[in-house]
Amino acid sequence: MKKLRVRLNHTPMGPLAGFFLAEDRSYFADEGLEIEWSGARGASAAIADIATGNYDAVYGDINSLTTLLASLPEGTGPQAVFVAFNRTPLTVSVRAEGPVQMPRDLIGRTLYGHPHDSARIFFPAYARALGFAVTDVDIRDAQGSLGELVRAMIEDKAGEGVFGFVNSTIASLSDMNSPHEANTRFLEYSSALPDFYGNALVVTRALLDRDPDAVRGLVRAVSRGFRDAIRDHRAGIDSVMAHGAEMSYAVNLRRFTGTLEREMSHPEREHLGIGDVDPARLSRSCEQVVTALNLARQVSAEELFSPTFLPALDERRFEPST
């Protein structure tokens, strides 16, 4: 068995059901792979972790991969091989009845977020697409869960917005038994940045060069796991819970179904299946990231993502259970 160290964007939770169901159904073992799992502190943090050399693959935000590659010589960095989210989950949570009713209302407001939060990192691209600058907004560091930050925003009027993922915020509120979900609205980046993708499986350049068959097997097993979890949500969440999920079964199930409805529901899925991308769309997103963050060089879609290791389209085309 070949051992691979895989870093996910979080400890076991609903949206990771595909990985853990694949593990429990021996799909990695079928490919001659033994996986050592670990969890990062977010989708951008997972991408940063691949640069440490401690992991063979990570699951994290593909836009953060663009920023990493822009700092490296072309063709030397890691590469995405399976894109799970065909729509970005990034958002700013605001009070439903508060002063921010549309994105440009963020100008002059105070927003809170963790420094490593993907929505905070890529806020410059969101702001630029809407015609204002990051400096027009007061962005402050925050501690605590997303639910706690939203509670503080609503109850204590601590700022007018909180950076995060849509479903992560909803799950955190639900896990706290917070009554504030109804009082929260989401300014979703996908409305201003429709070309942005989200979480992807990324492998190191060393593994790509050394053992492409292992990469192919890894992608095939992950694809099978996502297929099964999408077809049978509860089987996927059973695996998440068995691997030590911190939130309740109900919260993880809701988080997974919410991810399928938002982050994995772009219309292109009808003809691309899951895992693949539209190269023109990905190229535009790369240009937006590079320009907004003033990165050192342009990154091409081909450098960022390779479809070479994907299973056949028929194996990646299916509908979720009802």
C-alpha cells in the first residue's frame, strides 16, 4: 500500500462526507492507497499547508492556490486535480434589518473576520468587482466561531459584517442553537464573482512527477466517495460522524445538503459532472485574483488545474438524492 498524507480544510464535517465515505467503503484501499488524514483551520490555510512539504495533497480553496502559484516559478507548484465546489462559498454575513442592504453599503462599515478566512483574503476581488476599494472598509481581526461573531454583530452591534462561508456560518449558528439565523443575510461573492470556484483537491508537484498513478487513484476514490454521498446523504454523514465530527448529526446533514444546493450546483455541472471546470471561466477567475491582490505574475488555468486524472464523465455525472 502507498501511504499518502492528506490535509482537509477542517476536522470531520458534513461537506467532507465524500472523503470519509470513500475511506469507509475502501475506495482508497481499492487503489492501493492508505490515507493519513488531518484537518486544517480553513480552506485557505489548507493550501498554505501544502507548501510546508508535510502533505502529499490538501483540500482547500482554489483561489488561494492561485496566490500560492503566483509566488513560485511557473510549473513548479502544486496543482488542483479535482474541483468539488463549482461556485464560491465566500460571503459577508450582515444583519437582515441592518444598514447594509446591498454590497456597496459596506463602504464605511466595520467588518470582522479571522485573518486566515478565505472570504476576508479575497474581499479585495469582491470589492473591486463592485467598484470600491478595500480601504473603504474597516476590517478587523476576530476570534471565536462564526456563530459567535454573528451573535455579537446582531446583539452587541459589533460591526456590520462577518466574513465566512455561507454554510459554515449557518452550521455554527445552528450548533449554538442561536435564534439569529433568521436575522442574518448573506452577501454572497458568487453574485459579483460568478467565475470563482471553491474547494478543490490539490496535490504536490513532487507527487505529480513521482507517481501519477497514485494521483489518478486518489482522484478516482474521492470521486466515488462524492458520488455515493450525493446519492445517499445519510450514508455520507454516518461516515463523518464515525470519524469524529464535533457538531451534531443534524447540523452536519444540513451543512452537507446546503453545500450541494449552493457550492456544488452551478449549471455547468450538467455537462461537466463534478470535479471538472470550464477553462475559460477558471482563467477569468485567475485574472481577477491576480489583479485584485496585485500578485507577482499571472497564473494560467492550465497551471492551476489539470483534468488529466479525472475518471470518465459518466462516472462523475449523477443527481443528488431527493
